[in-house]
Amino acid sequence: MKKITKSLALGVAALSVAASGAFAGEWPERPVTIIAAAGAGGGTDGVARILANHLKERLGQQFNVVNQGQAGGVVGITNMANAEPDGYTIGLIYNFAHYKLLGQADFDYKSFRPIAQVNFDPAAFQVANGSDWQDMRQALDAIKADPGAYSIGCGGGCGGSWPIAVATLLDQWKVDLSKVNMVPGKGAAAAMQDMVAGGFDAVPCSLPEAEALIDAGEARSLAVFKPERLAKYPDVPTLKEATGLDLELGAWRGIVAPAGLPDEIATKLEAALDEIAHDPKWIEEMNSRGFGIRWRNSAEFTAFVKQHTDEVAAVLPALGLN
Amino acid sequence: MDVIFAALGLLWDPTVIGIMLACAVYGLAVGSIPGLSASMAVALLVPMTFFIDAVPALAGIVTLAAMAIFAGDLPGAFLRIPGTPASAAYADEAYKMSLQGKGERALGIGLVCSAIGGVFGALVLLFAAPSLAKIALKFSTFEYFWLACMGLSAAVVVSHGNMAKGMLSLFLGLFIAMIGIDPMSGQIRYTFGNSALIGGLGFIPVLIGFFALSEVMRFAALRVRPTHSASTVGNVFSGLGQDVIRLRYGILRGCGLGTIIGAIPGAGADIASYISYAAQKKLSKNPEKFGTGIVDGIGPASAANNSAVGGAFVPATVFGIPGDSLSAIIIGVLYMKGLNPGPTVFLRQPELITAVFLAFLIANIMLVPFGFAAIKMFKQVLRVPRTLLMPSILAFCIVGAFAVENAVFAVTTMLIVGVLGYLMEENGYPIAPAILGLVLGPMLEENFLSSMMKAHGDFAAFFERPLAAGIAAVTIILWLYPVLSWGFANLKAHRNKALS
Amino acid sequence: MKLDDIITGGLFAILGLVIVIYSQSFPTMRHIAYGPGFFPSIVGVAMIGYSGVLILRSMVLRWLSWRKGLENSPLVVAGDWVRSGSGILDMAAIPASVIFYILLSDSLGFYLTCFLLVSFLNYLFSKQFGRSLFTALVVTTFLQLFFGKLMMVPLPWGFLEPYSGVLTWM
């Protein structure tokens, strides 16, 4: 009996060595899952699907996008962190640091192996058309003078990309964040509508999301949080032009794998993403759908997610959200 | 008018027609299979829309939605399992009719009213979307709070009978919606430390549990099982004209209610049909007959769920604000196709967006012959013995729950809620109020807290805005109506007595 | 299974109590006195209230009929299915088979788990061996091909992963 067990164990060990060797050498040899921690049809889903197509072309395997948007993305991102680090489950992650700080999840930047960042969309600061605020400086000064008097719509939860962007800006302007009235809600589009109906004084979100009501003449954008203006919205001044602050704030997306991913796979995936990110076809596809391009390689992206975590950790407590 | 002809030109294309036909068949199949919902079917189509142009992609999706919402009536009438949540409001009514041998009348009125409702919604979209959207721009969280309150009052009407049990069911629905991360505060609620519960109980898995799994269990509990469906289906169109003419105001009300409710963020076709059912019952001369199998319970509600799909497209296309889960996906596809929702899409590419609306109109007209064929086909399915049908339905339920959430936990949710739903029905607790609570609860809570935060905790703010005060007044009158009318009747009787 | 209103009401009252107690642990929102515990506490209290109505009504009715010397119905009336072994088996089979799927679908894969589940239930209800297997095969294959393959629902393959290509003929 003992003998059998021993030889069985040996056999299993031999098999698993062979298997891991085979996997590492030939990755990907079966379809790869890309977790998108968002529902079908949204922006994260869209980027994931465009990316999946390009990865399939380059690596010769099916890349399947799986939508897991429950609990505002916590479920999907948790699954990215907890998946087997064998290269067959990767994820498209976005601003994630607040989940752990708010006590909603266990993952932090150490749970992942960042492969590359592929996208960045700057936040922009919107007010209703009838608002007294004509420029960003005026808005910031008014909020600084009486922080509790104005309501700012967060779009989703107040730890998300857009509210954190505006909170970071207010913090830089030396506004007392603990008094600012940031109100959570059900998405940027709904918050914009509520602002036009008189519910909010300002709403931060991306320009494509604000476009509908700006075009309708119901809202105005005071500044875009990026060093240079966006080609599609040339009339919206940058934060630097409007206030002198040189900040880049907003939402970003990148590919991560669970921590512990073998180096060979990480390198191969990063190389593929590098090619994709500089492919004119990818740039054209992303731009035509309103997504901004930003490439950070593995090393830069790794440093960036840590910096992102530190920045969010600095602002959240002041918002009274931890 | 030129725009409409240009739009028709876009639709008159073999690819577009082919895709619309394929989606019509897919929609009818998905709608009529218990466990598979319209929103799941549309979500699964999203990857495919990447490879086709905007007009065929969106025309296909709206066709699918129109067909699926009607087809949900089919298993409702014959198996008492609504094929999609939108048919849940009157599945029992239609089933009782088919038990009385009047299945064809139930389906006939459902089919025609679905088409009428859908056409109504499509016409509103085509001619009034931008101006309707202007009205929607006046609504803040204060107004939405009152609308949710108004919607909840329908729970009492759809309870049929024991009021206390109906209210308990409503509060159970409100509670189920609270499980998981609260989107307002970020607080994790009622997970009891179980990390699987953090995402909450998915809406579609809960509905599959309540309506389909509980029915499969009821079948298993039967000691003498019907091998085949008892009812045969006669001529679908006989006597239909009279029913439609008699119910004309109710159907029209259903169309209006459906369009408005569909346009309100958070509520969709499912709630629209419940509220339309409740309104019809409340205004009926013989409300006690509702729930026993009458066409009055089916027509208006059936018109409401199809028109709600059109209503949901109003804020979706004009502002990119989703009215329900279905339109949320459609907004995503609009962005993906570079047709960013907004007033400009009506100015810059009017023929594109008009083509999509026209496709929805055509789909709803096509519904009559296609739906008729689907009824014929479904009769064939019913020839499969129930003993072999029910286990297959269970398999579809598992896939349907899994596919919307991409998690096995969705199947667990379905199981727990299914057992709960079975026990509730066994003991006289109606399910309908729980569904209203499930949908309207988050709407009520989120709008309340958001409004309170804006108003720095001052409750008076709910009456300060003129529009909010108006809706509040209507809501409160609606709530006090039973008391007032009782008091008024008493007063009148008193005076009559004094006079005589 | 029919339970008296005293029992179902009692269960709802307990749930209401748990909801209220749990809600006390939630913080309030910034700047206002309301928070994520506000609505749950209303829901919990209302649940306790309405279950109180149910329990009281049932007790009064029972007391009245007892006064009249009439016999009260028992608190628990089991369904017909409890009276035979096969009835209990049929009834337990539904939740049991779903639990079977939840536990084993990841390792055995969707195809096998679903096939076993449907054929077992088919046979249990119809007692026709051949037809049970055939229907289960058709339904499972359809689900795997249509949803798993065409619609790209990530149905698990489990240990059949290496053969997934062969099994779907692609």
C-alpha cells in the first residue's frame, strides 16, 4: 500500500512538473479568460473586448472576456487577485485602491502582477449652464470660502475615480475636505442629469459622459484634468490653463495578473501588449470610441499602482470615508 | 420626413433584415424558455455587436427585446412560469385562464396588447423623445423618491387577499435588495461575514428562483402529476376584438404608464406591468375577479411591459441614462459604435438613430405574425411530457442564472430564493410585493439618502421643490384615498339618513 | 408544507429582529443623522409589526374556536409528498440536484454535471430510462454548444478541459 502511494505521489509530482514546464513554455495553449470587473456594454467591458481581439490575433488563442461587475467591481477584482497565477486568468483593472481603504475588499496593489497600462481618461469638472461659476478658479474659490454650501455629485460611490480626482484637486487648492458635501449616486450620467435638474452644483466625470448635456446646452465643462487639451473637445481648458495646477487625474485601465505569475508568461504578455498599444489600428479603435490612450510598461505600471494607492489613501480619510 | 425615408433605406438591406429576423427568432426562443431573460440575451449579444455595423447591431437588439418580452407570456400561460420577469405580473392570471380552457384568449390578448404597447412606445420614441427628455431633466432625487413611494403603494393592490402577508412579502423584498455593499455608503450589509454575499443577491437569479425554481418544486411535490398540459389552444384571435375594445382605456393607460415607468431610471418592464395590473384592478368595477383568470388582468399589463422598453430608450438615447438593465447595455453599444447618446445624435446622425427607432416599431408590428407562429410552435413543445420538461427547465434556470452573473454563486442564490418562494406560496404569501420591493427599495433608499445629504438632513426639502411637492401631494392622496373615500361614504350615508 | 401563521409570522419576526439589531452597527452618512442603517431599521420594525398582526390574529382565531369546542388545525400540516418515501425523494431531489451542481460543476465540468442532473431527475419523474438519457443528452449538448460555445458563457469544463475542443467538434 505504502509503495503504491509513494509511486502515485511520485507520478503526480512528475506529471505536474511536466505540466508546469509545458504550460510555461507554450503559453497560451488554451483559451485565456480576461475578467472585466464591470457589466456588459460599459467602458471597461469595451476596452477589454477590443484588447481581447488584438491579443487573440497576436497570441493565437481565444481571449474570453468575462463580466463580473457585482458590488461595483469588488467581486471581479477579488477574483483577479485570487485566480491561479498560471496565465489563464488575467484582468482589466481600473482605479481600485479605495475598495480596500473602505473595508470592502482585501486586495491591494501587492495582490497583482501589473503587466501594462493601456488607457487613461481624464476627469473634467462640469456645472449646470445656469451656474454662476464661469471658470474653474471661481468655482474652487467659492468652494474654498464655504465648503459646506455646495453639493458635488460623485457619480457612483465617493471613492471612485471621478470624485477622488476632484477631491485631490480641492485638496491641492487647500479646501477643507472634511466639510465638502460629496453625494454618492447611481452613475455619472444620472448625476449630470440631476445637476441640470438643480440637485448638484458640480459633477466630475469624463467628457464623453458629459457630452450629451453639454451639447444640449444644459451644462458646461470648466476644465479637463490633463496637461493638454483633448482633440475631441478643444474648447475645454486644461487644469493648468484654468488654475495653474499641473495635475493629471482621472480613470485608468490596465492589465494585471494574479501575483505569482511566472516571469516568462508576464514577459510574453507584456511584449504582446506593447505591440498592440503602438498599433495604429488599436489607437484608431480606441479613439473612435472615446477612450484615451496611455501606455505604461510593467515597471512603470507597477510603480504607478503603488503611487495610486498612496494618493487615494491621502485623500479618503479627509473625505471621512474610511 | 426625409429622415424617415433615409432611415428606412438603412433598414432595407439584406444584412439588417437578416439580423433582425435572426434576433426575432432568438428573442422568441429566449423569452419563451423559463430561466432565460431578455437582459441576459442582450448581454450575451454584446460581443457579437463588435463585428457588425451600428444599425444592424442595434436593430437586432431592439427586435430581440420586443420579441422576448412578449414570448415571456407563453410559459406563463401554460406552465405558470413567466418566461421573462416582465410577464410575472399576470402569469398566474393567464395560467388560471388556460386551466379554464381559455388559454388562447389569454395569449391572444397578450399578443395584441404587446404589439399595441410596443408600437405606442416606438411612436413616442420617434416623435417625442427629445421633448419628453426635456421633462425628465426637471427630475432630481427628490422627485424620484416620491415616484418610488408611489410605486410601492401598488404592492398592496397586487397582494390579493391577506394584507399583512403582502406587506411582509414587500419588506422581505426590500430586505433582499439590501444585502451586499450599499452603493451609497459603501457599507457592507447583511452578509454575516460571508464574502460570497458581498455582491448581493443578483436580481435575475432571485427572479428565476422565485418564479421558475419554486414552480419546479411545486411540480415535484405533486403526487398525481399532469403528464401533458391540460389545455388545448384554439383560435387565438376569436373574440379578441371585443376584449380589446372593451379594455381600450385600460390598454391605453397601460401604454402610458409603461412608457413613463420605463423612462424612470431604475424601474423597467417588469415593474411597469405590475403597476399597470394594479391600476387596472384598482379602477375596475369588479376587482375581486382579478387573480381568478380574466383578460382584464392581462391586456393592460401586457401593453405596459412592451411600451416600457420604448420608454426606457428615451433617457437612454437622449442622455445616456439607463432606465433599466436592458437599456444600460444598449447605451454601452451606442458608445461602442461611436453613436454617443445625446441630443447631438439626433442632429448629427438623425437617420441612424431614427433607423433604430423604426426597427423597434417594425419589430413590434412583426410581433403579431411572429408571435402567432411562436404560439403554434410552443404548443408542440408542450407535447413533451412534463416529467421530462421540468428537469430541462431546471437546467435552463441554472445556465440562465449563471450567465448573467458569471458566478456559481448565482445558482446558489436561485436555489435559496426558489425554496423560499415555494414555502411562501404554500403559506399564502404573495410573491408580487417582494418583486416590487426588490426593485423599488434601492430606488427609494438611494434617492432618500442622496436627497437628505444634499439638503443637509432637512426633511422639509422633499416638499420645497414645486415638482417634488406636486408628486408628494399626489402620492399622499393616493395613500389616503381608501381612508378618505371611506370617510366620505360614511358622511354621505349620514347626511342621507338625516335628510330622510 | 403548510405552516400556521404563528410559525411563519414568528420566523418573520425573528428576521425583523435580526435586521434591526444588525442595522444598529452601521455608521451614519457624513453630515447627516441618517445612514445605511436607517432603512433597514424601518424594514425590520415593520416586519416585526406585521408579523405581530399575523400571530395575534391566528391566536385569537384559535382561542375563539377552542371556546366553541371546535378542534384547531395543527400548527404544521405536511404536504402529501411527506407520506411516501418516493414523495420525499422527489421533493428533496430538486434542491439536492442544484446543490450537486453548485458543488461539482467546477471539477466535473458543466457538461457532465448537467447531463447527470437532468437524466437523474428525468428518470425520477418519468421512470423511462432511455427517454431520460436521450432528453438529457439533447438538452445538455444544446446548452453547451449554444451558450458555452456560441454565446461564450464561461461554462466550466472541469477535468474535461483538455478535451473541450473534441467534445464540441471544433
